[in-house]
Amino acid sequence: MKTIGLIGGMSWESSLLYYQIINQRVKEKLGGHHSAKSIMYSVDFQEIKTLQHQGNWVEATRIMIDSAQKLENGGADLILICTNTMHKMAHEVEESISIPLIHIADSTAIEIVKDDIKKVALLGTAFTMEQDFYKGRLIERFGLEVIVPNEAERMVIHDIIYQELCLGIVKEESKQSYLKIINSLVQQGAEAIILGCTEITLLISQDDCSIPIYDTTRLHAECAVDFALNEG
């Protein structure tokens, strides 16, 4: 079994899910008392959040590279960045290490393509929904058509992530706001919804929606386990 290196803390609420899903997957695959070999380097999310909203991606990239190198030096055999937004600097992180980086968009898109879905709606932070580092990868590498909510809806989604979900606050009214936005995207032809922020799974599940939901947190974590067990 390879050792999984996790860059966590963005937020720790979703990092907790990663640890749980990874160990559940190992137990499911190997049985008995098996658990995952893993190392987590957890950053201070306040620092990351400030840099994101300042647009200081250079310093944010430095922190991600430093975190990945510490994990590699600590014995990790592969790296996960436990957040969608910080895959903005995935290429730079990948270039700075000699072990594989498992990209969250790839692990999600592979499953979407397997299900023969062509048009997806992407929910996430404003950075993920508006910038090209994530949507572009889905379009160029996997041939998907990607739509996002309108500007006002994007702000609702973004604010709920940072002001509530990253703080472990889950509100029914916020769930209803998300579901209203999802319904609008379905009316625009979305065949599936990507929960493109690792915290959204705290709020929305497949039970809430009539079309397929792709939970990037779970898909990323499970993909890492399959790779660690030489099945990926």
C-alpha cells in the first residue's frame, strides 16, 4: 500500500471527510482492520482565504509547493490537494515534486465520462466557477460542456461556502438556496451537477437531486485509495 499525502486544512471540515472516506475505502477493499497509510499537512485556512481574496496566488502557490514537498520528504508516495480551488496551482505543485499528484477534476471527470454525460453544471467558489483552471480542464481534456450559475447565483454559492460551510455551519435555508440554483441549471440543460467545492457535500447530497451529483471530495479520495492499492 502506498502512503497518501494530503494537503489539508482548506477547510479542515472537508479534510475530515477525506480522512474518513479514505479509510472507509481501504477497509472496503482490504477488510479486517486495514486502514490507510497517510500523512496530512494541514495549513492555516485563514491565511489561505486571505491570499485567495487578495488575489495573491503567488504566495498561495508557494505555500502549496512547500506543503507538497514536506509531504514528499515525509514519505508520501502520492499527493492530494484537498480542495478544488487550490488546484489553480496544481501544475506548479506537480512540477515541484517527483511523486504523482492526483488531480481532483480528473478523478471527477473520469466518472462523468464513464456515465456518458456530456453537459455538466459546476458549483464551487467564485474562483472555481469563474476562472479557467478547472472548467478549462474539464472541457479540453474530457470534452465536457460546462455551465455555471449566473453572477448573482455564483455569489450566493461562494458566500455560503466561506461564511457557513467552511465554519461547519449547515443551514436548511442555504440548502434550499442551492437547490433553487441547481433547478435553474437543470432547466438550462445540465445533465449532472459537479459539487466543485469539497465543503458542498456537507450541504447537498444525491438524495436532494433528481439528476446525478458528482461529489468531488468522495471521488478524489476514492481515486487516491485505488491508486495507493495499485488499482488506479
